[in-house]
Amino acid sequence: MDSSLNDEKKKRDDENGEYLITYISHLEKRIHNLETERELLDAERLRLERELNTLKNEVEGLKQPPLLTATVTDIIEDKRQRVIVKTSNGPSYLVHASKKILDSDLIPGSEVALNQHTYAIMSILPMNLEPFVKGMEISENIPNVSYEDIGGLEEQIQEVRELVELPLKNPDIFKKIGITPPRGILFHGPPGTGKTLLAKAVAHETNTTYIRVIGSELVQKFIGEGARYVREIFNLARQKAPAILLIDELDAIGAERMADSTSGDREVQRTLMQLLSELDGFSERGDVKFIGATNRVDILDSALLRPGRFDRIIEFPIPNEQARQEIFKIHIHNLNIKDDVLIDKLVNLTNNSTGADIKAICTEAGMFAIRRNSEIIEQKDFLNGINKVLNSTKFNKACADIFT
Ligand SMILES: Nc1ncnc2c1ncn2[C@@H]1O[C@H](COP(=O)(O)OP(=O)(O)OP(=O)(O)O)[C@@H](O)[C@H]1O
Ligand SMILES: [Mg+2]
């Protein structure tokens, strides 16, 4: 009896034991599952925390007042390191820079963002070449002007060919002889005498990139940034080499420095200094040529005219009789004219006129013919054209005299 009882007890214990083992393993599995679940939740929590942070930052950012943009025009080297900035809407301010900004990053010409209330510099904006480059006329091999389209400037063409074409086409000859090829040329002469025209023609004939920048735009459009702009143009020319870089209206940045200089003058001077330094360190390889053009060589800063800056100074005079004849021929070439048109007569009537005047006369003559409902231009149309163009230039000159 006892033994059967014992047997039964043992059996029950065994069963309990088994049950417990299964139960424990079940619990272990649950623990494992719960742990995995906790890990997942932890990961989720981390993700949400991160998202929360981003959103908080965004809210902070949205709550911030807008920053003003400005350009650094000068840095005052004293203990407090103050900076003069020019805001995009006009006025200049003397401001401090945030501690986060390294002094070395602040240079005249940098674009910066200002706090709206204190005008302190909060950050420096990345330099961007694009918007500057947009303001220029750049063309690769495009100016569709050849030497044949230029009348009465044989000597000038000859000289430019020697100075520009030869070094571009045959740089080795300069190396062999041991001289540095000429780098810069200055064109000067009254308006409309073909300076820009010849620069374009050289670019065309030498198959080079032609970059034209206008001096007055440099100082007006890019107030406070002229110096940086000059640097970028020269960089661009180097990138696009072989290239011809023409700075038209050079007098706008290269005029003699006056004693009583205003802040605007100082800006112009900085631009000029940058130009001078670019000219000095300029392409030894001779594959970038610099041409400056001006009709006020008399007011140019003597630093610009110092030997070594411009290797040659070429004058573009008002065309004489023979030159005017050639220019008329060039511009009449494509026109439909009657045989009664006598070029010699036109030449005689246009004393002191420039190439640009002659071109305008031809266009006006065409307009007079159109007004007459004619398809052919007659001598009288030219006479009317001369009358109109020359009287209007006289009128313009008179106006200029009154206002200066
Ligand atoms: N020697 C010339 N032969 C033929 N055309 C000419 C000549 N000179 C000027 N022209 C005509 O006049 C236009 C204006 O000339 P251009 O732009 O070269 O003058 P510029 O000397 O650069 O004047 P500015 O000093 O005002 O810039 C030319 O596009 C061309 O049509
Ligand atoms: Mg010109």
C-alpha cells in the first residue's frame, strides 16, 4: 500500500517537475521576447527624441528674426576688431562680429549675415562665383567681327596682332628668345573710334574666350565688392584661357586718386589696387591677355600707366579722310544702295565723325529710305542721315558741356 502511495507521489512530483520546467522555459521565452520588445521601444524612443530635437531646432530657427545681408567693406584693426559693412539696402554700419567668427575669415568683400537688432555679424555667407559672372559678357569664340570689319586702323591692328596674336599662337618663340610675352595693352581714344570693336576682332581671330567687363558697372553694380569682383574675373579668365579680358571704361576704376577722397572713392581705389595686383601677378604663360579701354587716358592713375602694367598704349584717333572712306565702305557693303551714292561726298561731309557716327549715318539712311517706302537707299537718304546724326551729336555735346 505504502509503495503504491509512494509511486503515486513520485509520479505526481515528476509531473509537477515537468510542468515547472515547461513553465520556466515558457517564462524564459517571455522574458526574451519582452527584452527584444524593450530594445525595439528604446530604439523607437531614441528616434522620436531625435525627431523632437530636429523639430525643436526648426521651431527655434523659425522663431529667429530674419538676418540682414551685407558686405564687408573695411576692417578696423583695433583692440575691438570692428568691421564696416554695407547693407544690401544702402547704408554702411560699424559693427562687431560674433565670437564664433574667426577674424581671418572676415575680409573686405565677404558676404555676411547681420542680426537685425544689433547688426552684429552672425555668420559669413559662402562665396559664390555665379551671380558675379552673370554680369559679364562672356563668349567663347563668338564675337563675329574680323579685321576686315574695321576701317582705317591698320597700324592699330598690326600692333595688336603682334602683342596678342603672336604670343597666343606661338608662345614658344618668346620662351626661346627669353622675354616675357606682353600681357596688357591699353586702348585709348574718343568714344566710337573702334576700341571695343578691335578687342572683339582679336578674340575672334585668335579663337579665344572673350570676356568684357565694364568699369563703371564694376563700381556701381557691385558696390563694396569691386575688388572681389576683379579677383574673380581674373580667375575666370585663367580658367577659360586662352582668353582676352577687356575692361571697358577703365577710367571708372582707374582715375587718378584725389586728395579729398570720399568713401565711394576709397571703394574705387580698392578695386583699382586689386586690379593692379592682378596685373602684376598676371599669367606668365601669356595665354590670358588683358586689354583696358578708356576715352580718358588723361585722368588715369599714374600707377596704371607705369611700365610693366600695360606693355603698350595704343591710340585710336578720330578717323581721317581715308579712314572714313574705308569705314563707309565697310558699313555700306551690305546695304542696297543706288549708284548715285558718292562715298567721297559723304566722306567730305563727315569731318570729325567717328566710326560709330558713320555706322549710325548708314542705319539712319536706311530708315529714311524705309520711310519713303523705297527698298533702295539714295544719296539724299545719306544726306538726311548725316544731318540727323551729326546734329544730334552736336546737340549731345552741347548738353554735355552744359551739365559738366
Ligand atoms: N574703325 C571702324 N571701322 C568700322 N566700324 C567702326 C569703326 N569704329 C567704330 N565703328 C563702328 O562703331 C561701333 C562702336 O564702336 P566701338 O564700340 O568699338 O567704339 P569704342 O571706341 O569702344 O567707343 P567707347 O569709347 O564709347 O566704348 C562699332 O560697333 C562699329 O560698328
Ligand atoms: Mg567701347
